[in-house]
Amino acid sequence: DYIHDIRPLEQLTHVPRVPDWMAGVTNLRGRIISVLDLQRFLRLPPGEKDNGTDAAPRHLVVVETAAMELALLVDEVLSVEAFPTDLIQEAGSAVRGIPAEFMRGIVIPSHAEAENTPQLILDLPTLLADKRLVVHEDII
């Protein structure tokens, strides 16, 4: 319900004096959209494919709730799937380091390609309502 677009990251303009998890802004069809580095915001360790360089192509997942619209910077998009909400299970301690309020739960896919690896379902309305996402700077 909240994902409006998924696209490769083409251009990113860095913005001075914002937290390190705010990657910058990008122009999407004439609209300037803030880009949130989800890995840094959630304080997750670098992924397996992260070799310390920015050489690997990254993707933007454009999301919108009543509170905010922005693009999530992610390493890769493996697939896009729809599933019944009754398949969402309690996340418990399945994902360490991610605040519980940002997790809606997990889904364990039944198809063989996913190797039954649990997939985390983020609670985007709660994530995008986080007050840290509105960056204020006093004018001097």
C-alpha cells in the first residue's frame, strides 16, 4: 500500500548538515525527494555485498504515508511479492538491532527459490512518522 516506485539510483545530491543516514535528495520526474539510507538509519551492519565502496548499484524504494514521502536507499531489490496479511507472523527476536516498533512482523515464503528465509515486513507508517526524519536547522 505504501510503495509507489522502485528504481535504480541514478543521481543523488548530498545535503550538508543533515544526519549521516540522510543520503541526500534526488529528482524523480520533477519532484525533489529526500533519500533515507535505511541501513544507516536502522544502524545495521554492512551487508554481505558491501565491500566498503559505493561501486555496487543501489536502488530507491519510493514510499509514502499520510505523514511523509521519501525514497529508501537499499542495496538491492530481490523481488516484489504480494501475500495475504494473515501470513505475517510475530517477528520476536528474529531481527536483531532493528527497533521493534519499526517491524510489523515476518513472512516465511513457501516457494523454493526463497529457501524459506524469513522476510522482514517493516511498519512503514511508524518508520515514516519518526520525528528524526524531519530535519530542522535554526537560521543564524
